[in-house]
Amino acid sequence: MIEAAVIGGSGYTGLELLRLLAGHPEVEITAVTSRQMIGQKVTDVFPALGGRLGGLDRLVFEDPDPVHLAEKAEFFFTAVPHRTAMEIVPLLLNDRAKVVDLSADFRFRRPEVYQEWYEPHLAPELLAEAVYGLPELYREEIKKARLVGNPGCYPTSVILAAAPLLRLGLIEADVIIADAKSGVSGAGRGLNLTSQFCEIDDGLMAYKVTGHRHTPEMEQELSLAAGRTVKVSFTPHLVPLSRGILSTVYAPLKDGLEAKALVELFHDFYRDELFIRIKKPGELPHTLDVRGTNFCDLGVFPDKRTGQIKVVSVIDNLTRGASGQAVCNMNLMLGWAEETGLTGLGLRP
Amino acid sequence: MIEAAVIGGSGYTGLELLRLLAGHPEVEITAVTSRQMIGQKVTDVFPALGGRLGGLDRLVFEDPDPVHLAEKAEFFFTAVPHRTAMEIVPLLLNDRAKVVDLSADFRFRRPEVYQEWYEPHLAPELLAEAVYGLPELYREEIKKARLVGNPGCYPTSVILAAAPLLRLGLIEADVIIADAKSGVSGAGRGLNLTSQFCEIDDGLMAYKVTGHRHTPEMEQELSLAAGRTVKVSFTPHLVPLSRGILSTVYAPLKDGLEAKALVELFHDFYRDELFIRIKKPGELPHTLDVRGTNFCDLGVFPDKRTGQIKVVSVIDNLTRGASGQAVCNMNLMLGWAEETGLTGLGLRP
Amino acid sequence: MIEAAVIGGSGYTGLELLRLLAGHPEVEITAVTSRQMIGQKVTDVFPALGGRLGGLDRLVFEDPDPVHLAEKAEFFFTAVPHRTAMEIVPLLLNDRAKVVDLSADFRFRRPEVYQEWYEPHLAPELLAEAVYGLPELYREEIKKARLVGNPGCYPTSVILAAAPLLRLGLIEADVIIADAKSGVSGAGRGLNLTSQFCEIDDGLMAYKVTGHRHTPEMEQELSLAAGRTVKVSFTPHLVPLSRGILSTVYAPLKDGLEAKALVELFHDFYRDELFIRIKKPGELPHTLDVRGTNFCDLGVFPDKRTGQIKVVSVIDNLTRGASGQAVCNMNLMLGWAEETGLTGLGLRP
Amino acid sequence: MIEAAVIGGSGYTGLELLRLLAGHPEVEITAVTSRQMIGQKVTDVFPALGGRLGGLDRLVFEDPDPVHLAEKAEFFFTAVPHRTAMEIVPLLLNDRAKVVDLSADFRFRRPEVYQEWYEPHLAPELLAEAVYGLPELYREEIKKARLVGNPGCYPTSVILAAAPLLRLGLIEADVIIADAKSGVSGAGRGLNLTSQFCEIDDGLMAYKVTGHRHTPEMEQELSLAAGRTVKVSFTPHLVPLSRGILSTVYAPLKDGLEAKALVELFHDFYRDELFIRIKKPGELPHTLDVRGTNFCDLGVFPDKRTGQIKVVSVIDNLTRGASGQAVCNMNLMLGWAEETGLTGLGLRP
């Protein structure tokens, strides 16, 4: 058993981490922090976690004091806003500690990119060390890392859809269209008008139509996959559901590729992956099939008529798009089977 | 007062037509047909329409016998499946009759296109006469028509978004991406597993990822707008809401165009249109703002970074995407103000 | 045309009032106030109301200065929180002014009851003058009133269901059970965690299980209807929808009453009412049938086996439960047909 | 490892059983039947269950031939409609077999009651042997049973709420009010208009307001708990969510009981129960807290003012209300810890 702490445990990402870790056979949660909820019982704030089965009734939200925390755990999940993460992670990373950071702070290869889209980086040396935590692309690096930058929800769905196209040289475009639709939990548990039920229910909107901060993360990884600069024309949409992202990726396809062959290429690309499921031709990915899981289901749809390929990708934004992937990264970093604690199937309906 | 009949009145399109016509000051509904519900009171099937205020309690679903119907009304809405429409419309179109057909049967300029995507056309001479019922593009033709092919819901949302780009020569691409998200009422009132609540609620899927039959309708109109052949890479998605379509249209933008100027160009293009509302820069179209109305709200988002333009379009698929547009077309065909009976504002929340 | 002002126009009740008044043929809106949004265009805050059709684009939220307002209108809707209403209404009520107050401040006959459930009343003399604005029970009094206390949403649904039972002496119980389920718009447009989408979506909860402030309003009216003290064991529930209340009222039924006769008695009781629809035996009220309307649909279900009667009542909490009823009251107070501006049918689906 | 079969595996109850059994450490699923889907892969019909992690990819729906099945498994879940269950269960129950039946066929003590609400019983001798599968009330009997009648979803929620009141003699009424609100999955996966998304979304209705077939089940168990005949005035409602039942139980409370004491009495009554969580005073049960789990959360609300007690009960109708409880019963029948395979926490949001 390893002692783990969740820094910033009062949001939806924290809640999902606690749910997953409560069922993880190798982990004991020894601390959960929240500035807003210091002193409150975790299971009073989140009654879903309560009861003897969960084993979390003893946990109390505490102040995120890094010195104190460093003694209480050897593995840390930082589920705090960006900037806060790069302030706190250096203080946690002592000799034995390992960290998965769920903010944006350790996802970028180049501090200039972070600065352009966010602000000046406070820990560029750690940024250089951090590994981008997408197991399908960086499994071996993650195993050796002590700091992993856990990917964003949208980037996870888009990169897993588009990376095979670029790695395998199936498309030559410099701009990829990524039209993504997300459930509302991606906006977090903080109060804002846009997330109020009556502003969402039975409705549909696009938001941050240009300039969403997940864009440079996709562009970094897809450019690396392509071996050239690739831009992403990314549009996020808010749909009336709690969990789930569906991303539809469009690009002009190279000539002469057969539909069936393309699906096969995706199968090959992800052949040994436990958490990727490629749909057979004609089958449609559905976010409900991945709800509460670490799966990414992919549908590959070449369209001869227009010369385009479309790849449809579905994930649960809280699990695969955040906390489930974080647990998977922890499993790799600690030498456990990567599916440990992540074997539940999708809750459908 | 004109006497109007609704042929095929037991689906959601029929229900919406009846709702709108009940509030129309110039129309008396004299017949409503439904093969499945012959003899049932309309307001028993649709209690929302009941009561003395609606004035529909006397209506009974009857058999769609064209000869009999031709005597009962002079204006006809055919809200029946494709093929059935082209069988029945020729029988209705006597000397005085006018028809708005809500099926796909009279939307195409060339019978070959209809044949390619549907089946051989049974009334090609009427097809040649029919006018495509998008008032913003064909107002004068509609005024003179006796047969209007009412546009599909997806095409309405996509064409209104993309036509200005092509008419004004702002884009040069031969393929336009149209990523559309629709509420479930677009699938109709018939029973099918995909429309069951538990298959939709809190989930998200793409469907008919290639080859949706609304594609040729968009391509016909956008090619006409462009003066060259334009293809549409169209992907429909099903989202958990009842009414509403949001379409996000992507295309590479010609160089040198300013963001603000683009929004202005859209304003100019639709300057006199009552049912088009262009969003100011930064504002976001929301399907709830158009719910139950004939509005199409458009947001124009040029993206210098990627060289793309995105246009976001929202409509109510049952109103602007079907029955509201049909009533608007009737108003034009009968010489009334086009907003007659369509002045209600969006039901929000 | 009469000049009307909406005091407190930035919540959902205000939005619904503006939607209805925009379509009212006899009303011109001359002022809309909101402390939080002074200087903002009404149609920027509520784009659903925008465009030339609505005619509201010129309106700007202004400060609720009563002196100034008294000059700008002769009819006032106060859609402000309780306490604020009893502060402002006395300042508005000059010689010619009439007011419908949508808060709780003018609903009670006795200031002691208000004090017990809220706080000491600041305008007891106006309270004595005010009429409880439920047209089915107090139509003639409303016509003569200059101040109407518009009923609460839950009380409207429960009183309309239970009043016939008590007035007609069909039940003798001293306690009536009222189990009510409401959409989230009843909680208003203010930010709170309980109204965030992810706390509501796909879930269900009871709240304020004892002591909800709408209880004394029901008890006042049902005791008056019964001619004796009647208590209501009231439980509100929050359900994942935006608009709609369904209340299920339970009471032991007097012996010897026939099911069919009971439905008939309800029909008779509400015989001339335009906005009440009694379901035939076997038919089920559905909130979607009344969405956006001033209807209350009632189902009457005697149960011989248990000796109980159940009455199921559905309304739209924003329309019949607030703004629609307010407009209806205005119509009565100004001598117009009570359905003026309220003839739209339910938006279904 | 025990070999288990799911008879009737293509509905939502079957799907939930398969999800739970896939994660059960002691069970191997050796057969799944469905008359409609013979020959189809289980994971093609239910892609949520697919992939190597689930281990179900080899399963194919087969014909429910009892003789053949009796050889393939020693434990059976029958998730078929009533009547079918009592036809098939006698054929399965050989020497070694044990059965949990999820239909209504083995829930009643007296065949006359079954006959009155359903039809004549075909296996009255098995009915006499069967144990009502509510572990909190019949744990020891279940452990010894070879046939368990798994309780209905509504009865589970209502009985767990009301049994303490009656067993402890806290109420003396002969009629209890049970107002229940259910998600749509309770209606099953079969096609019907009432379950179509657009008939449910954003709406609310009561149904089977008198005479729902779950009534006699509640009355049987609550009469046993009380030691006298108790009737239940039961009203089910359909709410727009997939999973979850909230039942609000009302009864007049005996005089002189303190609120805090009542909550304590519930705590004591369910002291050793893993799957019951009693809310502290002021806390509110929420269906999202139990989603996907076997928990029943209870809130106890005495109301001095009206002399009534209200108990609010929430369960997941597919898990605690069907398949989770069935697995729990299997665990007891086979001598395993009753929480085996049921330790997942609620998926929230």
C-alpha cells in the first residue's frame, strides 16, 4: 500500500479521484486538501463517498500546507488551478515523492508556449523534466517519471483520434479541424451562470470559439506526431450532460486509401492498448459506453465523396479526461499494472 | 381567413404546425390527416393543443384521401415521409390549391440528384416547378410559387451560415466542413431504440457520419451560392435535448479579411431579415434563444491563427427547421406579412 | 395601450414577464429595472428577446427609483425578493398606479402569519387591501383591486388541485399531503451550488422537507376553502427540468363517492375556466402540455381500495406559477379579457 | 469461481447484471440468453461491456433452453418478464442450481395475491419456498434459500423507508402514502412512446396513479412488519433521468416522539447494514449519491406542526432496485461476503 494525497480535492476532478482511489487496492488516501473546506468531513461534502464500504469517512479536508503534506504521503495528485500547481509542486517533490499534476502547468515542452497562452512559468526546470501523461504515446517515459503533466480532457480526446493519422502519414494537412462537445462537469464545481441548470438544460452552445487554452496542447502533441507544425482549428461546445466528451476530427485524406484498411491501421496502431476500443465499420462511438471509465472509443470514417477522413472519439472527461488517466499514470509510475483500480465498465444507461 | 389542411399531422412536425396555425390570425384548420390515428381527436393525441383557447377540440384525424381533401382546403401542408409526398402532392395541386411540402421530395433542382440519394422521382415536372423554401434566398420566387419544397432542418442551419461566405466570395474552398448537433425531435415521433430516453439522456453520439441525406440539399444550395461546385463534409450528432440544432461551419478564409469587417458583411447580407439575428463579436448563439421560434441566430468567428473562419448557427429544428419555415412560406405565398403567426419569442429557460 | 414597468427584471420571472408582455397587444413596456444590471441592454442580457419582432431592443435596465418609475408607467409588476417588495410597493402605489406583486409580501391575510414565516410586515395596511391573485377563486375581487399578491408557484398548483375537494366538502381531513416536484427555474437565476447543472442532471432530491415558506399560503387558502383549519404536509422536490411543477395531493375521501362523479364535480367546479383543463378518466396530466402557458391541467383519481383521493396538478412554474398569472391578473385589473396575451399553446416537445 | 447464467440478458436489468458480474471476483458468466438476439455478440449489443478488461467479448446471446442451460451453470439470474419466469424457473431448479428471479413471480407469500394482481400462479409450491430477497429484512432466510424472489424497485425503496416505522410501532395508520419518482430505465429497454426521449425530456408525469402492480408487494411486507394489515396509497411518477428512484413516505406520527430520537431509531434499526446510509438531520438524500450502487440512503423528517413523519428514500432502480440486490442475494446464498462485487461508489456527477 502506498500513501497518497489529493491536493485540491473539493472539485469534480477531486471527487472522481477519490471515487477511483477508494476502490484502488494498492492505495491509502492519507490527506485531502481544500482551501475552501478546511475542517469539513470529505464524506459530508461528498455523500456519494460515504459509508463503511468506501472507507473514507475518516478523511477531513485540510489546508494544503506542502511541508506538512510531504510527510503524509509519497504520491500526490495536484488537482488545483493552473499557477497554483506550479507554485506547490516544487514544494512537494522531495526525494521520494512523485506527482501527477492535473492542471495545465506541466503539459508543455516549451515555457514560451505556456507563457503565450497562460502566463510566465514559475518552474521551467520542472517543466523540462515533466512527462506528458498520455500512456498510449509516452508509456515508457511515464514509467520513469517523477512528475507527470496529466493531459487536458479535450486534448486527450483529440490527440488519441488524430495521432494515428499523423504518425502514419495518412494526412498531409497543416490544419486539422477538431469539433468537440463536452458535458458540463468539465467546467468544474465552481459557481457560474453558464453552468446553472436552466442555462444548459435542453440547450446547446459553442464557447471560446477561438483561442481555447487546450489548443496549444493539441498542437504540441500533433506536431510531434506529424514531425511538422500542425495547427488545430478547435471549437468546444457545451452540451446538456454531466460527463462525456465527443470530438469529431476532420482532415483531408491522402488519395488511394481504402476505408477498411484505415480502420485496420487504427487497430494496429492501438493493438495492445487496454483502454482504446476501435469501432468496427458502421458502429458508432457513444459517450455512455465510456461513462465512468478510462476507455477511449474511436470510430474511423473515411469519406471518399469529399476526400475527407473523420475520426470520432469519445471519453469520459472526468475519468479518461482527468482522474482516471491520472490514476493510470500513477500505476505506471509505481510499476503496477496500468489498469489497477480502473477495471469498472461503463455505467449505461 | 383561409382554409388549410395538414396532411400527416400526427408527428412532431405536425404537432408544431398545429401549434403555430392555432395562433395564426388568418388560417382556419379544416382537416388534419393521419393514417395511424383515423378517428381520434387531435387534442386527445396532443393534449397540449386542447382547451377552448386553442380552438382545435373539434378536429379529428382523418384518412388522407386527396380528392376529399382538395375540397376541404385551399392550402396544404404535407408533413408526410418522402415518396408519400410526391405521390400525394400532384393530387392536391388543383387550380386553386397551394402546397408547402415538408418532406425531401420537392427540394431538388435535378431529379437525378433525388434519384441518387433517395429513389427515382415520381413527379419530375412538379419538381421543376417547385421553389426551395428558404425565404432569405428565394423570397420573390416563393411569393409566386404554388409548390414550395420546405428545406430540411440541417440544411436550413448550414445554408444560412455558409451562403454569405460563398455569395460574397469570402472563401474559395471546394469542401466545407459542417458539424451539426441536433435535438432528438428531428428523429420524429416514431418508435426506435436510438430515440428512447435511456439511450440519449446524458450521452452523446455521432450518426450517419458519412452519407446523410441532407448533404445533397446543402451542396445544391451552396454550389448555387458559390457559382461553382461545393461539397459539404457533413456530420450530424445527436444531443440530449428535444429541440434545437447548432451547426458549426468551417472553411479556410481568404487572406486579408478583418474580423470586424466579416461580422459587418454578415449584417449587411441579412440586413432586412426579421428572422436572422447576427451576434455581436464575442456573443455566442444559444439554441435556447431560438426555441419555439423562426429565428436563426448566427455567430461569425474568424480565426487569424489558423486562417479559418467558423460560423455558428442555431435554429429550432421543429420551427425554423420545419413547421415555422413552412408557415413563413405560406405567408409569402398568400401575400401576408411573413411574420404573421410567428411573432412569439424564444421560450427560455 | 398602457404603460407598464417591470421592477426586478433580470431573473427568470422577469424574463418570462418580458416575453409575455412583448406579445401583449395592449401593453407597452416603458421601464425595466435591475440593481445588478443598470445600464445594460435588456436584449443583451436576454438575447432570446432580441430582434425587431420583439420590439424590446431599446430597453435598458435602470435603477429601481420608485419616484422616477411612478412617472414612467401606470402598471407595475414587482418581481423582486420579499421584503424589497413591501418596501417599494407603497412608493409606487400613487393615485393611478396598479401593482401585481410577484413576491410573497402581499399574499397573506394576516400580518402575524407573514411575521411567523418571514419577518415583521412593513406595510400591514396594504396587506389588508391586497387581493390574492388566483383568478379562479377571486376573479371579482381582482377586477377591483389596485394591488394583487400574485400566488406562489407551489401554492397555485396545490390550491387549484385541492380547493374543489374542500369547497365541495369531499374530504374531511385536517391534514392534506401535498407532494410537489418542481423544475429548477423555480430556484431563480441567482448562483447557487444546488442549481448547478451537474448537481441536478440525472438526479433527484427532496429539499426543505419541513417548513417550506409556501406552506402557510396553501394553508391560508385551503382553510378558507374548507371553512375550517386545514394543514398541509408539503414536500417539495427538485427534478431535472427547467419549467414545470407537478403536485400530487392526497387526502382520505368521504365514503360513497363514485369516481366518475368526482371527475364531473371538478368539471363543474371549473366549468367556465379557460385556463383549467380537467383530464378525462385515465388521462394523465403532463407538464409538457402546459409549458409556456397559463394552463393548469388536473387529473382526479379516487382510489376505492385505500379510500384516498389523489389529485394531480401540473403547471408551468414560470408562467401559471408566476408571470403568466401576473399578466392574467393585470388583464382582470384593467378590464381586458383575461386571456389577452396568453393564448399561446404549450411547447411540446 | 462459480458458473452463472443470465436468462433474459438483453434488457437494462440484464445489462446491469452483466456489468456487475463482469467485476465480480467469484463469478464466471457462462451463458446469457435472449430470444430476440440469438446469435449476436453480447458486446456488440452492449458496447459498454466490450474490450479485454470486461472479459465478456466471447459471450453470445443464446436461446433460453432450460435443459441446456442447467448444464452450463449452477447459478441463475432470471431477468425475464413475469409469467415467463414461473415457466422457466422450475426447469432450472435441479439438484445443485440456485436462482434469483428478478421478475414479480416469486415475491408473494400467497398465490391468491399474485392471482389478483397478475394471473393464476403456475408454480405455487415454489412460491411457497421462495424467499423475499430484501437482505435487511430476510438475511438469514436468503442464506438458506435456493430460490429468491428479488424485490421490485419501488417496493425496495418504500419498504426500506417504512419498515422501521412499522416494526418499531412509531405509526399506527392503516394507510401509508408512498409518492415515488423514478427514472426511465425502470420502464425497460422495450420500445414505447412514453419512453421516447421527447416525451420525457424536460417534463414530468404521474402514471398508473391507482393500481400499480408493485402495490401488493409493499402491502405484503409492510403488513408483516406491522403485524396488521397496512395499505399503501402508492403513486409512481416518471422523471427525466435514467437511473434513480426517490420515494417519499408519509404517515401520521404517534405523539411524543422527538425528531432526534427518530433519526437515532433508524440508525439503530439499520446499525449493521453496509448498504443503508441514514442521513444526519438536515442532510438530504440525493439519487446521484447512490447511482450505480447497492446503497439505499434514507432521510427521516418528523414534522411536529402537522403531526406527520416523512421518510425520503433513494436508490438506483437498476442496481439496488434490481441487479445489485440480485447479486447481493447471490452472495448471501453462496456464503460470500454480501458486498462482494458491489463495492463501487456512486458515480457523481
